[in-house]
Amino acid sequence: MDKNQKHHERMAKLTFASVYPHYIAKVEKKGRTKEELHQVIKWLTGYNNQSIQKLIKDKVTFKTFFQNADLHPNVHLITGVICGYRVEEIDNPLTQKVRYLDKLVDELAKGKKMEKILRTE
């Protein structure tokens, strides 16, 4: 098994609940709110606050998280580099979706306007 395949498998097994506190800490450290984070997650996945809390409680993997998500039709507009990879060039669909979420959280933490993050401009 090559390095990329191991990385993709690790992403699939990672739980949303294990990463979520890091998302919260990252955005709050930069003066953004949990509510704004949830707005970004909702835009990307279609999940509401109640769904997000249930996914955390159930400790779902990212594989399950994104299998049940209703991705926004403008997800293809998310571009740029995150963790050293261009999100639009990631060939594994699940890893790409996880990196989309990472990219949006990063943009929120960097202070971008919500309209730009949610690709409405």
C-alpha cells in the first residue's frame, strides 16, 4: 500500500468528533464563533446544528459524515492550498471533501467575509 492510500484510509477512519474541537479552537482563537463555524458546516454539508451535535455524539467517521451529507452545488468553487495540497486536484473524493471542510474552516479563521467563504459573491 502506498503512502497516499494510507493517507486516504486514515482520513476515512478519522472521526468528526475528534477534529471538531480543533475547528472550534482554531476559529475562536481568531475571534470567530461556533455559530459561524456551524454556518460553514451547514453550507458545505446541509447538516443543521442538531445534526452536527448528533454526529459528534455518535462519533461518526468522516466516511459516514460525508456519505450522509448533501454537498452544496457550489463546492467546486472551493480552490486553493490546504495542508500542502491543492483541494481541486485531490483525486480521492472523500479526502477532497475533508479538505474542502478544512479549507473553509481555515478561511473562517483567517477572517474572510462569510459571503466569500460561502461562495455567494
